[in-house]
Amino acid sequence: MTAKLRIKAKGIEIEWEGDVEYLKNDLPDLISAIVMALGVSASDDESEEAEPVVLGEGKTFTTAALAAKIKPTSAADLFKIALAKLQISDKIEPASRAQIHNEMKLAPKFYKPSMKNNLGNTIDTLLGQGAINEPSSGNFALSQAAQEQLQAKI
């Protein structure tokens, strides 16, 4: 299956067409590299208002927009935001570890490469706190309490 993507921001226009898996896995890194090479920093966007995000039935939003609104301070926070996006916006419940990690990478202002290596620890911590559930091996869903906490922060 193929997908098309067109991004215009801060005088940069990127247009792409190709395989959906590339879009999910590799394109965010390529776009980040292009933006860095052009000298546009993340701080250029920080003065702008975050896109309003409302969690609820029928609403769609991006992981980056939700992260900008909530401002995660840890891998666990970003994991919950990515999982909320998959569950609420994309209607994917439960979501696999790989799907959640790919969503985390779509919030480049908050994602750090070390989060990939520590993902197992992050999942174990969230399971221990009861913030997420593992209905089947390697698939996760937000607990009702965690989802309500996220909604309260918006």
C-alpha cells in the first residue's frame, strides 16, 4: 500500500509518496535530518500556540500535537501519549510495542533515541503502576484511570 505526504512549514515544503511502512518507520528521521540540515531549530516553533487537542469520540489528532499540549517529561509520559493517540484517534486497541514506539518517534521535540533502549523498562514501570494493561503478550492498552488522567490534563 502506498501513502502520500506533503508538509509545508517555516518556508520548507516536503512532498513524499511511497510505502506506508517507510512512512511509519523511516520518514520521520529523514524529515528531521532535512530540517536540521536547513538550520531550522525546534525552538523556532516553541513560540507558537500548541494545536488544540480534544480527546473524545470521533476526534483525530497527532502524537506531536498531544505531546505539545501535555509536555511529557519522561519516556513513560510519552509512551502513554503515543498509546492514547493510537487508541483514541486511530482506534487501535490494544497496540503493539512497535506501533507505540513508532508513534513516540513522531513527537521529535520530546523523543530521545535512548527511549528505544529503555522501552522495556518503561513498559515494566507502567505495568507496575497500573497505568497500562497487557491484554495479550506484547500488546498494550491504557488503563481507564490513565486515560482519564490524560483527558484531565488537556
